[in-house]
Amino acid sequence: MTKSAIAILESKTAEEYIDRSLKAKISPAAKAKLARLWMESTGFGKEDILRARNRHPYWKRKKMEGSTERTRRRLSEHNYSGGASVQWDQTLVTKFLGLNHKGPDGRYEHKDWQLAERFDATIPSIQYMRRKLSKVKFLLGIRASQGKVVEYLLRAESVLSRGRKAVEELKTVRAKALPKVEAKAKRSAAKPAARTVVHSAPRSEKPKVASKKAVPKKATAKKPAPKTARKR
């Protein structure tokens, strides 16, 4: 057995095992055999090795390679919005709460893309609602009524980030402004509709013809009277 193989078997923790296994220049088949021997001798399991592997800087870097392209492709494949944003009203938020449960293992029973398909939404839209729900649970606690949770989920994430006091203040301001808005709407509805005046098209005027100036007649020369012969 080589020195590197012995070093792997002597690892005290899963993190140490992963680090030494990466540095060892041995075949994958030999590493698989050493992994089985190491787990039998230490009592660690596959879950411990996978957890340590995912935390190791080398495997983190490998995982990040190409992640941008994978994410872009995933978002494109599961875009069910048709280009329109979802209007999260009280009805939709209530349905969302009913489908957003977690199982005994702590994982969501429905994946984000499955909820996106259900609500004709996008993955970022579902993730946005899940972030808000986490904030709401932190603000209200696990014993909050569903009605209260729905009320808070209808607020913007920026308002929730400012805390419970900000949410209640916004609620008070809107409650005071509501009567004014309703009164304005009633006044607008009571006003008679403006009459529409139809203006007839102006008559086309005939172009004025310039009057002809009277041309003065030429004076005709008078013929001289015939002379009469004088009597002698």
C-alpha cells in the first residue's frame, strides 16, 4: 500500500479524508476501495463524505464552473408567465401558502419550478414569495394566523425588511386614506357625464370675384354745325 493510501485511511475526519483523497495520485477504483475501508474503520457514512466534499474549496469551485449558463437555461425552461407579471392578490397568496409546505426532511414538497407552472409565473417570482414568507414568519412567529400571514405577504419585501412596526404603520396610513379615496370615487360617479357637442363643419365660402372697375367712356367729338349762307 502506498503512502498516500495509508494517509487516506488514517484520516480522522471526513474533511481530512476529502483533502487527502484529492492530493493522492491514485486511480478512481483504488479511491473507491479506500473509501469503503475508511468508512468501515471510522464509522463515517456516505452522507458525511458528501457533506465534506460539497464544502471543500476545490469542489465548490468546480460546482461554480458553468453555473451561470445552467441557471440561465433553467430559468428559461421554466418560464410560465407568458411575459406578464403575477398579481399576488389575497386569493393567490392563500393558494401559495397551501402548496408551499415542507416535508419531514425539511425540503419543499413542491419544487420552485412546479409552483411556477401552477401559478403561471417564473422561478424568481416563486423564490421572491418564499423569501417574503421567511421574513413574515420571523416577524410574526410560527403561531400567527393564516389571515395575518396573508396580510403581511401582500406587503412589499422592502417594507417587511424594515420590521413589523413599518408594516403596521403602513396599514394605519392606508386605513386613514381609504375614506378620502372612497369619497372621491363617489363624487366622480355622481357627476353627470359631460355633454358632447358636435360642431358642424364650417360652410365653404365662395371665393369673392373682384368687381370690374368701370372703364370711363371716351368723349366723342362733337361735329361742327353746318354753316348757313349769308343773304346779300
